[in-house]
Amino acid sequence: MNKTLTSTLENIEHEWYVVDATDQRLGRLACEIAKVLRGKNKPTFAPHMDTGDFVIVVNAEKVMVTGKKNSQKLYRRHSGRPGGMKIETFEKLQSRIPERIVEKAVKGMLPKNALGRKLFTKLKVYSGEIHPHQAQQPKPLNVNTIPNGGKN
């Protein structure tokens, strides 16, 4: 009888990757990051376990969107109080807190449960080139996004 091998928490190795978001499309970048956070790029992937890796995103202020999304894409947040809805465009949020744009895009692609919340803590986003995770010796992650949307 054949048995399916399942990874245990002891034999799962978590690696660290660094991604440069300069001139990357937001959605395509977030999709690749979410795959690595979940561990879908590994042969030991299990949907109920944390088999993914840590991801560091640098230069978050240089991420791009296509078309008119700079002025039309809206980010909403609510304080929980009556009349507490705040609405901000992509441009304003990028100038104020550029890390939040990448965080919200990746969080929307993770599972909406306790595992997704745990995976989200493994994402580290920084607006500049400098990050405090050099001790983990992160490897560069090649994000295969197609420039110009695949058009020549």
C-alpha cells in the first residue's frame, strides 16, 4: 500500500527571500509573493500548514499600477465610529505610507483564516532599499513579471 508523505513542523525549513519592487506591477508582484508565503512553490506544500518562506519587499514606493489606477484606485479604512470612513487614492497613499499598498495587495491573496493571518506576519515591507534582516541572509527572489503587460 502506498502512503502519502506529510511534512511535519520539525522538517519544514523556512527560507528568507528579498524582492525589489522597483517598476513592478502591483498585482503580479503580490501574486508571486503570496505563492512564496503559502509555500506553493515547494513540493512539500500542504494547504493546512505553514510551509512557506519569509519575504522581504524593498523599494515599495516604486511599485507601479497600469492605466488610470494612480488617481482612480481607492483605499478605504474605517475607525469603527459613526462617520469614520476614510477614503484615499493610490497616489496619496503611495506618498504617505507606500508599504501599506503592497501589504493590502498581498493580504487579499492569502486565506481568510488563522493560517492566513499567521502567513501575513512573514511579510516584511520597506519603502526604501535598506532593511534590518541582513542577518537572515535573504536570497533574491526572481519575480517573473512581464514588462508592458506582455505587449511589445
